[in-house]
Amino acid sequence: MEFVKNFQEKMPLVGGKPHAGTVLSVTARLAGTSLYRSLNYKNNAAAGVVVLSNEVNEAWPQLMNLFAYYCKQNGFDVMSKSMITQFPEKDKPLMNVDQVLQEYQEKYHEIMKKHGLDYLDGARAGMVVSSIIFKYHCATAKDIDPYVAAGIVAMGIVEGAKTTPPPFGAPKMPTQAGKNNNCLVLGEQAAVIQEALNNGGAFIDIGPEVLKGLQQGNIDPYLIYERALKNQIDAKVSRIDFVGANIDDQIQIWNGKSENLTPIHVRLAQWLKVNAKTYRYEQGGNSWVLKK
């Protein structure tokens, strides 16, 4: 309740009113970030990097079940229908994960620490906060469909749990002159990491244990990268940059060749060629930029 009070003072508003999809995503992402920190990764990934792990896949549904439990106590059985993950335009969160963490993670974890809660407890507390926000928007304001709201919470948990958060006390991105942190960088992994370190931006790193599991299960790793790309697009990342080579030349070189042989970043570029306009992204050289 202490965080709810603090959140109300700094709540994102649209037309003077709280925007349901955004505020629900904020608390869910904070819970997801607490879950991420509870797993004690040792990969030292840069802030904003997408890290996929079996631990998160196993742990996040437990948080969602806890959220559903509190919602049911308030008269909403959010598990009685299939989860909605394609959100109406009016309900889509207006902040991305990086913006949420910059704005709210410091106070959130300060309050959790004050009350003796560790990171896993903080993740669970986030589900209590999310259920309070859910009840307000679904029962009082009635400005969002309950199953859309539940889907936003579920996606928020996953987004928070699979995105490397900035360290506590880190300067906010706008103060980092010359760096574009609201972008996704794709390409050969070594070039991608160097670009992100030099100029900012998120990149996708599925981790060796996940890659090994996919290979053992005869699952194409591209599917994971495509899902991560779509998550960034749904969060309205401002641009998607390919580095290391001219992407149109790469598409031409690999055109017609087996998908199993084609580099994953080239396959992602091929996907963008076909689908980007649907999501209002327009290609300019090696980049796809979100149109205003």
C-alpha cells in the first residue's frame, strides 16, 4: 500500500486520467524485474538486453497464478478464458520497459527493502499491487476489459523478468548524450554487443543454456528471436537497427536459400520486409523506424 500511494503521486495520465494499460504494465514489469533479480544471473548483461532462461519460464506462471488468486477474491476469475495478448490500440502500454524501470524501480525496491522483502518477495508483492490496480480499472473505473487487463499483466511480468534492468543509482537515459536507448540492435552478435555498448540500445541474448535446450529439442532458435522482436515492436521501440553489413545486400545474398542455413538476423530482416508496415515501421537504409 505504501508503493500504491507513491505510485498514485507519479502515475502516468492520459487526458488527466490514469491510462489502464500503462499503469497495469508498470506494476507487472516491476514484479517481473524483481523476479529477474531474484535469479542472481552471473552473465553481467548490459541494461536492456533480452535474456531468455528456463528459470524465468518456470517461475513467472507462479506469479500469474498469485495475481489470479487475488483477482478471484475480488470477484474476477481471470483464468476462466484464454489469455488475451493482442491488445486494442487504446489499451496498449504507453511506456516501454526501460522507461518504467528508470521512473519507478528505485522507489519500488527502496520500499520493499524497508519492509524486509527480498527480490522474490518483491515480485510477489508486485502481484498484490497489480491486483489492486486491476480492481480499480475493471470494477470501479471500468475502462478496460478484465481479460485484456490480465493479458497486459502477464506480458508485463514476462517483459520485466526477461529484460536486464539498469543498476540502482544508474543515470537516466536522457542524460547519456549521444546514446539512443529506445532502439533494438540486430546483426552478428559480436557487432551487436559492441554497438550497444558504444551507442546504446537493447539486443537479444538467449543464453547458452536456452540455446542448448532448443537444439536438443530440435526447435529453431529463430522462433525465440522473432518473438523477442515482436515484443519490442509491441512496446513501440522507436527504431530497429541492423549493424555490421548492409542488410539489403544480405537479404539478396541469402534469398532463396534454406532457412536453416540463413543467419537469424537476416531472417528477421526478411520478416520486417514483409510485416513492418503493418506495425507502422518504415525502412530507411539499415533501420526500420516507427512512424509518428
